Amino acid sequence: MKRKHLGFVAVPAVALIALCAAVTPAIGEPQHPSRIVGRVVDSDNNRVAGAQVALMVGPGEILKRTVSNDNGEFEFRPIRAGQYAVGAAKPEVGHGHTPRFAVRPGETQRVPVRIGD
């Protein structure tokens, strides 16, 4: 009789452990972290320092934000594999964004972002 009772407890416990194992990668750090690096440039290909840069997963859905450095460079990491776009803006220069692009697990994706006219 104890074995029957143990079986009823063991099955839900195993199912719960399996569920947690399946969900954990979705809520923790990426298994094979990727990164996106790039440079913000203006319409004349000059580097733009101090631009607000956003990593987007959909229209208006910002995942992360940063500011371009003195060389116009930016980086987002760690990120999961998926589809992204990067947008940038600086008041006296303008704004712009990349088309959507794919990032694979463990990949470094390099993207330029052109802002201005």
C-alpha cells in the first residue's frame, strides 16, 4: 500500500522537475549567449557619440538600452538567439534603425546604425 501512495507522489514530482528543467532556460541566462555590437553613424558616415541606442524585439518593444561611446560604438550582451532590430537617435543628428536581423546562439552580430537624413 505504501508503494502505491509513493507512486502517486513520485509521478507529480517527476513531472514538476521536468517542467522546471524545460522552463529554466527561458527565464535564466542564455545557454549560449550571443551579443550585438555596432556603430552609430550619420548620413556622411561620421561616427556619432552619445546617441541613445535601443535593442528592439518588435515595433516599439525595447529589450535593452545603451548609449554609443566616443567612437559611436555600442554593445548589447548577453542576449538570446532571436530576431532583433537596433534603433538609435540623437537630437541634433536624427534617428534611424536597422532592418530586423537574426542572431544565432553564441554569435556576435555586427550591425551599423545610420541616423540622420
